[in-house]
Amino acid sequence: MIYQVRLLKGIFEPQRSRYQLQNAEAVTRIGWKLLLLYFLSVLVFAVGGYFGIGSESFSKNITKMDAGEFEAGKLLVIIGNMIAGIFYPTIYVFLSSLFYWVVADIPYIKTVIVQMILFSLHMLEKILLIPLFVLLDIGHDANPFSLGVISQYFIRSDYLIHFFSEVTIFQIIIISLQYYYLKIYTERNKAFVLSMIILFYIALWFVKAFLAYLQVGVFV
């Protein structure tokens, strides 16, 4: 069986997509789908940078800048976001797949395809957040899809608030889909696979929270 990479089908028809990928002897249409994801990532990050999402540490100094300094700073933010938009899918798709391959002995190419499907869902989340952040003039910690809003009523630590703002409805769906896909590609215990995935995302959320705590202005 030849498996054709279809990202949206992988999200909305996971049962059929998983069956086809499980029995696939060859994979097609992976190259240009990867290019599409990279292009989408750079575009989303650039748009986020244009609207100042994730660059609050820069925006708060606007009153101290003249017009030239502001435009130069804004351009640097956009360029920085575009560079992040290149590195982010590389880490999310390839390095995470390497982790799952090493730890759980899951076929690397199939893990890459699963990560591509999940990354497209991750990009969908960011696309939906841009108009919310811009129109409602809210920051990442006020993400209505996350636990960040609720956590602010119970937690004083900015770092922990940043952490819980990373825990969103989309992230829970992504973890569930990832477990649904990966559990059939390894002989490891299913509880081990689920724990491995959850620990990976917890570590990722802590890293993102740390970057936000240091006020690193990138829309991640």
C-alpha cells in the first residue's frame, strides 16, 4: 500500500489515516507537504511578529523610541519570528520524531508523518489565536483556550502562569491524537507511550514558559 500524506485527513479522519499509514509500504507527497508546513510556519510567525504578539518587552518601550527606532525594532522582531518559524517545525517534526524513535523504537518516517499532521493542527491553533490577541488586545497568558486565565486567580508566580497558559484545548487534542497514532507502532506498554508523550509536552511547556518569563519576544 502507498500512503499519500494528507494532513487534514490525518486530523479529521485519524482512524482511516492511521490504518493506511500502519500498512504503508511506501510514502508519497511528503516533500512538498513539508515545504508547505515550513512556509505556513514562517508566515504565521511573521504575521504574529507584525502585530507584536509575543513581543511585549519591546512594545512597552515604544514611548521611548522615535519613529526610525520603532520601525527598525519592529523589523527585527518580524525577522526574529521568521527565523523562529523555520526552526520551530524542524524541532517539532524531526527532533521530536528522533526522540520517539530512540525511546520507543517507533519507525522514524512514520513518526515524522504523524508529527507533520499534529504540527498542522498546532498551526491552526496559532492562526485562530492571532485575531483574538489582536482584536481583544490580550496577551498569551489570557489565551481563552488555555488554563492561563484560570491560573491567574490561584497562582502568583508569573512563571507558573506562563506554564499553564501553554496548556490549551488544542494541546490536549494534539496529545490525544499523538497517542492514538503512536501506540500501534511500538511494542512498548501503552502506559509507557502515553507517559512519554505527556512528559515530552510538559518539558516543552516548561521551556516555552521559561522563554516567556525571560521576555524572549517570539510567537511560540
